[in-house]
Amino acid sequence: MVKNIITIRKEGLFYSVFDDDALIFNYLFGYKIINNRCGFPENAFNKVVNILYEKNISYTINDEKVDFKNKNKYKHYLTKAIDKNKINEKIEKLKDKIERLKEEDLFDLLNKIEDIINEY
């Protein structure tokens, strides 16, 4: 069975989520992912659970479980998070390549990119 619920773990003054849950947290809250993990401080807990509740994303913390059953949007937000993560990875790879270009090549490339963007 595929996981369909965010698992939040309390670790001292912080809470943590891992793996796919971390991708969702990065997507929703902008929390940075380090070693497949996102963390947030205790004082952000209410904000986090309120948003999860508003977005109908099932979650569990300690012994408390909020399950939206058929209305659960976990998979929906995971798909969006994975897509955003792929885009961010491509952007980072492009940035690395761009930074290695000679100035005159960079100027030409930026002009081409600007032309393409202006077409949209």
C-alpha cells in the first residue's frame, strides 16, 4: 500500500518530516530539504497543521491522526511537489552551466532566453 499520510515527528523544539513528506513541506511552506528531511520550529506548528487541514492533507503526529479519507489530497500535493522539485533541479543544473560560460556567450544566451520568454 502506498503511503497517503504525512508523518510529523517531534524532535525537541522542532518537528520533522521525511522523504515524500519533506517534498510536500518544501512545496507548501518553502522549508529547505536537507538529507531528505524538513524541519520546522515548535512555534510554527499551528500554522503548519492549519494549512494541512485547510488543504485536506491527512497527517499524523504522535498518537493524533487527522485522516480525510476519500477527500485526502496527499497524492495531489505530492505530485505537485515532485514536479516543482524536478523544475528546481533543472534550474540549478542550468545555473551551473551558465556560470561557466564566457561573458560574450552568456550575453548571447541571455538575449535568446529573453526572446523566448517574451514570446510567452
